[in-house]
Amino acid sequence: MRHTLSILVRNDAGVLSRVAGMFSGRGYNIESLNVAPTLDPEVSNVTLVTGGDDKIIEQITKQLHKIISVIAVTDELENPKGFVNREMAMLKVFPKMEQRAEVLRVSEIFRGKIVHVDSKSFVVEVSGSQDKIQAMTELLRPLGLKELVRTGPLAMRRGN
Amino acid sequence: MTQNGADIFVESLKAEGVEVIFGYPGGAVLHIYDAIQRHGFPHILCRQEAAGLHMADGYARSTGKTGVALVTSGPGLSNAITGIATAYSDSIPMVIFSGQVPTNLIGTDSFQEADNVGLTRPVSKHNYLVRDVKDLAATIKEAFHIASSGRPGPVVVDIPKDVSGAHYKFSYPDDISLPHYQPRYEGHKGQIRRAMKMLLRAKRPVLYFGGGVVLSGASEEMTALVDLLKIPTTYTLMGIGGIPGDHPDSLGMLGMHGTYRANLAVDECDVLFAIGARFDDRVTGKLDEFSVNSKKIHIDIDPTSIGKCVETDIPIVGDVKNCLQQLLARLHEQDDPAGFHEQIAPWRARVADWNNEHPIAYEQHANGPLLPQFVLDKIFKMTEGKAVMTTDVGQHQMWAAQYYHAQHPNLWVTSGGLGTMGFGMPAAIGAQVARPDDVVIAVVGDGGFMMNIQELTTMVEQDVPVKIVLLNNQVLGMVRQWQEKFYDNRESSIDLSAQPDFMQLAEAFGLKGMQAHTAAEAEQILKDGFAYDGPVLMEFCTERGTNCYPMVPSGAPSAKMLTSDS
Ligand SMILES: Cc1ncc(C[n+]2csc(CCOP(=O)(O)OP(=O)(O)O)c2C)c(N)n1
């Protein structure tokens, strides 16, 4: 089962490797990892997607808590409705001439934004759930999708 | 008056009550060594950093205090890694200071630069790079707090040379602010109550405790629990001394080279109460077949230890000492333990029978080859288990664990989790420095002894009267045993017959050497060696092919022990 963990960390020396190293050292998988500042300049937020059965996720959560630089860990899956979960992606498409309109249509359906255009290609920006980005990727693939960058999901707890 | 970072370092150590540093100098720590000299701070010069770390470790294990080590940047720190990892595996409180190149050179591949924080991260409880002298005192305070609180462990503080050289005023903070690091000491009341009920309903209970009892200073409580309930009790390699070694309800050590009765008792029990232990694979053997019919209660201060290897029915996160006190208080409220004793009497009788089937025993013939078990048994009898014993790693370590029944905690000093050869002799130096009035014995094999042989110099220089017991079988005995058992006796790279003359070596290093080939000689040199005032190397020439039993073959269920050569 896939879990999105939101990990608040103190900005100590090497804090990212403390988190990432725990995963590699203990043989856990990281699907995606996103680090960003928070409102507190001494604290960062790591959003991390990992997988495993309940026992593994429990061990991962405990091991994260054990890292001295880790302030808090929340597992979105424990309370999926309690979280807003978004990911951003940029997709570069090189459509055939006759497919340029189709690219624009797909982008519109997914509320994408064309952030670059030239005579051969588009860069489409889109944000939303992972499923949505996956779906859009599949639709653009036959239209000449050549490059994809994703932020990995960001999660935020609703309310307090 | 302003001081420099190095002065602040020394003042901070004084404020922490540090008695001695084990270390080795180099360019990046020159300011610090200068301050050590100016302040006359006690420092013991090891002859290789890993050994220096083992000394600080032996100091910590034999006292319960935090051990302190100091090494230079680059190779100093990389040498120290083995010592840090050794302490980390066994949760030993230590603070290790490493020098670092000046901050403006970090990242430029400068001379003796290494990423100390990166190198030590996976083998330390926490680590710091101090970038500003203003943070130095507070960082040191935090490091000592983290090293010794919760589940203890080594903490590394990396100090760039410009930081130790920078001027600033010393003031030691009164407290620290780590709001998110709050180890849980007290056990959950409801869980303790449930644990008690489960325990008192058991017909075949076993107590299984580990190093947590020693680390939390809970041996009094642990002993009181055994005394009160008379439950058969076993312990891990790290738990030795947690209850008096000759306690009538002690089953001895469990696990790969544990006693027959301990492993069988754990296999057949209905309630297994784990206390400050972590179900290591050397304890459980084949995990799916480990104590399958028992309910499990588990106390540990580290939540990650609970449910990691074995499913737990009643988890209790908390400090062992605290939790046992809570449990004992509840038990004392209950009525008489006599009913419970009756309830478990058949079980205790059964466990006693197992001991008669396969006791830990040996037969030393007067004219036969000298047995290592005989030597260790003699040492136990001579010291009554009241001396500090450090060991190296291998067969001798397991025999020592089987025969040396330490009467108190902090007497048994061994590298359990990492199994670090080369640990025993330097650890004994640290222990003897910490406990100058006690007898300190280092039991070593001829393999591991050579790994840090240079520290004999330190021993002689410091005049610490360690009694070295070298069990010389001229082979990497434990590896030989595995090759015999699991590789059709094909010996590969284990022969140590090319070795120095240890008596000449003792003389060269300036310590007393004594050698025994027979049981009578062994008894004699033990007598002389213990009576001798100063460091002594007692060499016992034993047979090459002796195996250590019982033995649970790796990956086998722990109840399936080999008990003898046949
Ligand atoms: C640093 C290190 N290297 C290798 C090993 C693997 N090892 C475990 S026991 C052992 C043999 C030890 O031989 P010796 O010191 O002679 O003791 P004995 O087993 O003969 O008592 C070896 C090589 C280890 N534990 N530590």
C-alpha cells in the first residue's frame, strides 16, 4: 500500500540524508521525495511517498520519529480525508502538426496551463492528484510526449 | 575574558563532569589539544583511534557514565568509525568529538577533509557539525543529553578548526530545548496492569531480559521481580550481570550459544516477558519458529524495538527501571505470591530437568589438553564473579559468557551487537581507568588480540594493571567451528599458527608475561597473574579444534541445538 508521509524536520546539518539514509539503510523504498521550507525558517517539510504493509509502515514511522532532527510525522493514509494532496507536473509534447489542437484540448480538460510554446513543442503545466497526472500522461503519450517532470505529491492536513 | 572554542570545549567538558578523554591528536584538533594541555585536562593517548573509542566505550560500559573520545579530521574520524558503530549497536552512551577542516575549506577536498557528519550518520544516535563558536557550548550540552537519555548511544560533534580557534565567551546553558525529543520513561499504566495479569495467569512463564536492564540501572528491580515471582529467567549476551549470575532462577544466557534449558524454556513457554531486549537474530534463531506458543510482553524504551522482529501482545514503551518499579508496586499490592509459585512449580521442575540433561560442562583431565572452559571457570571461582571482565569476539567470548557469572551489572563488557574483534583489550584499559580499584580482566583470542595489539603500549604507559587472558588456539576459532560444521571442514584462511612469541611480545611492550600449557600451569599463572601488581599477559595454550556448545546452527530454530561434537 502506498503512503504519503509528511515529515517535519529541524534544518540540522545533513537532515535530508538522515531521512533518506534511514530508508536506504533499512531497505525501504522511496517513490518520491519533496523537501521545502515552511513558515518557520528553522523547519522544513519533507513529503515522501513510500510503500509497504502495515508492519513496514509502522516501523518506518517509528524509525523516522527516532531521528533526532525529526519533529513530527503524519501518515496521510491513516486519515485520507483529512488531507489535501496535490502534485504538480510539467509535460513536454512534440505533437504532429495535425495533433496540436488535440494537445490543447487534453490540456484544457485537465485544467493544464501551456507555459511554453514554440513551432514544434508545448510545455504543459498541470497540478492535481497523482491519478489525474497519471491519466493526463497516458493521454499525451500517443500525442508525442517526450519529457515529464513531477514534483511528487505534497500533502497538507485540512483544518488544524 | 574571552576564550577560544578550544577553551569552551574544555570548560564544557568540565561542566559535564567529564573525568577523562580518550583520543589522538592531529592538525584539525591542534587548538583543542593545546587547550587540553593548558588546562591540564586528563587525556589518555590511544595508539589507534578505533581502540581509543573502545577505551571510552569500556569506560562507559563499566560505569554507566558517558565515555568521551576525541579524534582529528579525515583519517582520525574514519579510524574511529568501528568504535562508534560498536557503541551504537549496543546503545552505549558516548560523545565523540572530531576535528574538521576550517569552514571555508569544507567541500574543497582539502587536506584531511572527510564528510564526518555523512560518515557517522548511520552509526551514531545523532551528530552535529558546529559551524559557529557561539553554538559550541550549547551543542556539547545537547550532545551529552542525547547520548545518555532515552535509548543511549554515541553522538558525534564535528568541530571545524576555525571554530575551535574562534574567540567567544564561555557560558554553559542551563538547559536544552528539544521539544520533539522526549523519550518516554514511564510505562503506560493500563499496559502494565495488563502485563501483570497476563504474567500471573501464566503456567509456563519466562523472563527474558537484555542490555536495557544494565543500561537503565534496573538490576535491583529485575532481581526483585525474579525473587518475588520465581519465574525462570534468561538473559542475552548484553544482559549478563543484570541479575546475580548465580541466581537460583537464572537459566543462563539464551540464543546461539545459550544454555539448553534457556532455549528450551523459551521455546515451550506460554508467556514470554521481554525486558530491555530486542529479539536479535542471535537470540531467536529461525524467527518463524521462535517461541511460537507464547504470548509476548515487551518493555523497551525504543518504540522501534517493539514489534520489529516479533509480534507483541502487550507492548510497553518506557524505561526498564521505571516500568519494573511500576510493575513491582502493583505486584506488591496483590496478595501472596505463594499461589503463583504453586501454579508454576511443575514448569520450574521441568526447566530444572533440562539443565540436568545438558548442563554447561567440561571435563578437564590433569594430563589432557588445556581447555578454555577450565580457565574461565577458574577465573569465575577465583573472582567470585566480582571482577570486571571484558572480552573480544569469538569462541572465547561465548565461553566467557557461559562460565563467567557476573554478580553485578557493569562488570561484563563485550561487543554484542556489532561483534567487533579488537574490542576486548582496549575496552579493558578504559574500564580499568574508570575503576582503578577493581580487578579488570580482558579475555581475548589470538585473532582479535592482534587487531589492537598496539594498545599494550597505552596500558603500560598508563600503568593500568589489566589482567589479559589470552586463549591461544592458534586459529580463528569461531570461524573454524563454522567451517567445520557448515563447509565440510574445509578450512579457509583461518590459520594463525604464524604468530609472534607472545611472551617475547609482552616483554617488548614492557608487561609481565606468563604462559600455561596444562591445567596445573594454568592454575598457577592465574594465581600469580592476579597477585601481580601491574599489567600482565597470561597466555593459555589451548587446543585448536575445540568447539563451543551448545550451538544453534545459523537459521535453525533455537530449540534445535547441537550439544556436542557427536
Ligand atoms: C573486526 C572483525 N572481523 C572479523 C570478524 C569475524 N569473526 C568473528 S569471530 C572470529 C574469529 C576470532 O578468532 P580469535 O580472536 O582467535 O578468537 P576465538 O574464536 O579463537 O576464540 C572472526 C574472524 C569479527 N567479528 N570482527
